[in-house]
Amino acid sequence: MSETGTGTETGARPAGGAAAPPLLPAPGPEPEGLLPPGATPGTANGEAPRLGSFLARAAAATAVLTVLGAVLGLVRDQAVARYFGASDASDAFLIAWTVPEMAATLLIEDGMALLLVPAFSLALTRRAGGTAGEAAGSDPVRDLVATTLPRLFLLLAGGAALLISGAPWVVGVLAPGLADPRLAVDCTRLTSVTVLTFGITGYFSAALRAHRSFLPPAGVYVAYNLGIIGMTLALHAVWGVRAAAAGVAVGSVLMILTQLPVFLRLVPLARPRLPRCGRPVRRAARTAPPLGFALLAPVVLFVVSRQSQVLVERFLASTLPAGAISHLNYAQKVAQLPMVLSLMICTVTFPVVAQAMAAGHREKARLRVERDLGLAGTVVLLGTAVVLGYAPQIIEVLFQRGAFDAADTASTAQVMRVYALGLLGHCLVGALSRPFFSSGRPTWFPAFAMGTGLLVTTGAGYALTYRFGVDGIATANAIGISTTALLLLMGLGTRVVPIRTRAVALSLGRLTGASLAAGAAGWACAPLVPDPVLSLAAGCLLVPSAFFLTGLALRSPEVVSLLALTRRRFLDGR
């Protein structure tokens, strides 16, 4: 699908075979029409640059809260590792953890956001345009909440009740190799409440992000992890690992309370009084964007297929010796931190892309998506280099204490290095799926791509697990998610947002080369410093230096632009 606009035609190459323009250009005015709250297209030229500074501030604040939530997540994992190690008890908790893990992806991070951010963005666009029955007192945003939130609450409450009653069957499907599943069943019943609480959290998050309010959604995992840590520390001696599962339920309630005040302030719930004329309720209901099965089903299938990779891993790991699931979990949680940080960029800009698509500004959406891919790729590949080079030191500093011994550190670090090979794939799947769903129209291609990757993960897992154990499972994960990322990258430009696929792939290839070179340098130098803390501190200087120097040598546009921007800011500061 070719699209022309203010820039060059989609897919066109510069004359003479010159290198494609960078995905991360030098700072300048943002595309007109993508403005912060309160601005409208066609305002003075000074309005357009406001979006750049607004998104930068939002991304910075989101980054701070994301890092804080991630640090508390590590403290949470440290508490579980300290008190329960890599044992049958920790395996039981991590099997029960599958429920909130799936629910978080479906109801907070991906599914609810992919469905509702475009819906709220469209409602806000209609409200700003004044095209939706204002004389009858209707508000598209209020109508959307009225038609979706009550039904969602009833659906989620029923799902949570079914999971609680069916916990023995769930554990039997997830981990059939467990010798005694009773502890896992108890923990699963406690964590099943997150189906309801995460759903409400995700709904609030999507509404607030569409309103350009990013701080409360970014802070939900801070509240969540504080609840788990508090319950684990207070009750582990009495309830054992069940205390951590109860903490999941308590923390999920805190997530709702974190957002509730701002949601009530920004989203109108009460309908203004109207004169008795006609049927305003029915007329208003039609102003809400449609959210039918045709729109919901592709999103749900995509998200479930994505999270099913975890189910495949847990299923295969349950046949391995005790502690295998724990090694996989700790390795994955730490290795994916760079991916989480990189995707905060796309989280902040997703409402911008959705509103651009709702307004028909496809060229502006393309520019935004390409910038996001360049920034996210830079962040995640720099983090990949650190993980490749210093995995043993990271795990030793974070977890090696109490019941988590040196053997657990070695096994977890080895798995983490294998997981790191798929970090770019995970980042791209998160970044590329958002534009697919930003138009608010049904699209099945992401579900097809994710399903294909899941089949690859399953096949590779069965082929590699028997011979390579947990390393084989992590390898299968990297292969499967990379397959999905490649399909999404190839399909986005022809279906939704006309990105320059070749330029994106070339740019990411150069960044990958820089990441591998920096990771190899760190791997070689890490053992030279015996103390793990000092070695890791040195690596935080060595790896970024090697990454940016290699990126300059490879002429990576993102690295060149970032260094030029840093130099300009430094000179301006002087």
C-alpha cells in the first residue's frame, strides 16, 4: 500500500543508491497534527514542537517509574529466591504466577491497550471535532465508558471465578510433571483474582494514556510489587510461598487504587441533565466507537498466542529437574528489562499514532513509527550487549544469597545469555503490533504472525529441550519470537503504516552488529575483575562505549544522530 504525503513516497530510495535517511533524525518540529492535549491542527507553528517536548517529558517520567517498578520487581524476585530458592515451593509459585503473567499481558500491557487506546483516541477525536450529537448532551468518551466498563467488569469477574474453581485443572495443564500439585493449586487460586483486578487496571491505563496522562499507568507496577514484597516479608514464616501469592492479589488491588482518582477526574461518568425530548440515551450510545467481536477477536488471539510462549516453556520445563522453571523465570525477568525500557517509548507514543490514524494522517504516523523503531532498537540492543557480557555478574549481584547458590547463578546466567538473543525480537513484536491495531479496524495479520512464531517455538522446544535442557527452551523462545518480528516488519508497510521496511531492517542490522561487538568485549573483560559489583560497574562503562564506537564505525544513523544530539546539547549548555 503506497502512501504519499509531505515526505517521499513509500518505498522510494534516494537517487544514486544513497543511504536511507536515519530513522532517528535530528531534533526538529514534530509533524503537524500530532499535538499535545488542547492543541489542534492548524494552530501557530509554535504549537507543533510542543509535542516533542511533551513526549520527551512523558517518556522520561515513565522511564523513572518503569525503572522503579523494575527494581522493586527484582526485590520481589530476590525475596522469593531468598526464602524459597529454586525449589518445589518456588516452582509452585511460578506456575501460579502464570495467571497474572498472562493477565498482565492480555489486560494491561497489550490486549486492553491495543483495543482501548485507539477506541478512546477516536472518541477524543470525535469530541474535539464536535460531530457527535452535542445538542443532545452526548459525549463520545462518556458513552464509550458507559457501554464497555460494566460489561467488562461482569465478564472479568466471571472469568476469575471460573479460574478459582478450576485451579486443579489449570495446574494439571500447565505443569503435568509436578509430583505434588496441591501447593501450586492453592497459589493459583490466590492469583486468579488478578483476572478481574488487572482488567480494571488495564482499562484505566488505556483511558488515561489516551488522555495523555502517563504517570498513574506507569506507577501501577510500583504499587503491585510493593504489595507482593510486603506480604512475602510479613507472612512467609506462616504461610510459606502462599504469602507471595496472596501478595499478588493485594498488589493488584493497589494498582486500581493508584489510578482511580485521576481516572475519575479525567473521564466523565455522569451524564448532564437534559430536557425531556427525544431519546438522548440511545442517540448518545451511538457516538461511542464500536468495539464488537470482529475488533476484539484478533487482539485477543494475538495476545494469547504471544503469552502462550510462556506456557510452552513452563510445560517443557516441568519435565526437567526441580528448579528448571525457576532458572527460566529469573533469567527471563532480568534479560527482558532492556525490552521493557525500550517499549516505554512506544507506550508513550501509541496514543499519538492512534490519533494520527483516526485523523487520517498516515504519513505523520509513518514518521512517528519509524522514529520509535529506531529509538527502541537502540535501547534494547544496548541492553542486550550488557546482558551478553555480564550475565553471571548480574545474577550473582541480584540473587546469589540464601537458598540461591552459585550453581543456581551459573545455570540462570547461561539461560539469560540465550534469552538475550531474542530481545530484539520481543522489542519489535511489542513496537510493531501497536501500529497494526492503531487504526481501530479489525486486522488478523498480527495474530497470524504470532501464531506462526508460536508454532516455531513449540517445534524448536520439543526438538531442543531433551538434548539441551533449559538452554534449548530459551533458544526456541528466541527463534520463535524473532520469526514473528520478521513477519510483522514485512507486513506493516503494506497493510497499515507505510514504513520504509528496507531502511528499518538495514538500520536495525547495524545496531545488531554494534550490540554483538560490545557484548563480546564485555564477555572477554568481565572475568578480569573478580569482584562482581566492580566488574559490573566497569561493564556499564565498557559496553556502552564499545556499542557507540562500533555503531559509528558501522555508520548507524541512530548512533550518529544520538551522539550529534548529545554534542549539541552539551555545547548549548556551555
